Amino acid sequence: VKIVYNPTTNNPDTIFHTYNTGNYIFTRYAHSYPIDPADTLECTKSDTLHINVPVRPTLLLTGPDTVCFGDKLTVVATSPGDNAATYTYEWWHGDDDVNAVDPFYTGTNCEITSLEEDVVFHVKVTTEEGFYRWGWDTVIVQAIPDIHIEGDTMICIGEKLHLTATNL
């Protein structure tokens, strides 16, 4: 809580408070004081404000950091510690303008069946109330080594086989 005092009256003027997730009730009271000291009439008024601080979702992306060329890739989005049953998970490719392009996938388990190049995902998790969090994930595709084996393809029993393997 931070309180700012009015320098003229030395009374609280502004109150700042940082709220955690939850529901709060804030009530402010105002009092009038009698003009004539002999008068005992004092007027009071109050106003109440209900404050709801909803949960901002968490986002955890799990999946491999590296895959081989052509492998299947699965990246899973979760919101650990949240009651995420009604959350929406939307996926964009890294070079997509998320304000102009619809997500290529909606759901928690994003699968690509044959990955052939590095990929960056932008993932947005949104609550029913519209609060959201962004996450990013990069998966590197390792090239398949290009190898070549040379040598005899037929030998007699007891002979030595000479093979040469090269990486092209």
C-alpha cells in the first residue's frame, strides 16, 4: 500500500494498493464536520467498489528442442497450477503477424507429422474473461547426415572385408 498525503490538509489524498488474484471490496467514507462548534451534526457518506482481480494464466510449453529431419514433432501447452479447463490455446508460426493471421492450430497438443526445417511457435493462452499470456518455442531440425559406404560387395569365407565410409 502506498499513501499520498495532501500537503495542505496532511490527510490521505490518494491510496495505491497492489492486489493479488481474488475479489475485494473497497469502501471509502467521507465526513463533514460541523461549521459551528456548538452544532453536533456530522454527515457521513460512503461508496463501495467491488474489485475482481482475475487469474492471469500461466503457460508452459513442453517438447523437444531438437528433432531429426522428417521426424514427427509434438509440443504441448499447459497452464500448471491453474484451473485451465476452459482456457483457449492458439498457435502461430514465428513469422506470422498474429494480429493479421488466424492461428494455424487451436488446442493444447500441436503436432507436425514431418518436420523439415527449424520452426518457431507463438502460443497464446486465453481465459474465459479474456486475460492471456504469450509463450514462444523454437525447435531446431538436425539434418540427416549424407553418408556413402564403399567396398567389396562379395568376399570369400575367411577373407577380410575393407569398407570405407565417408560423410558427403
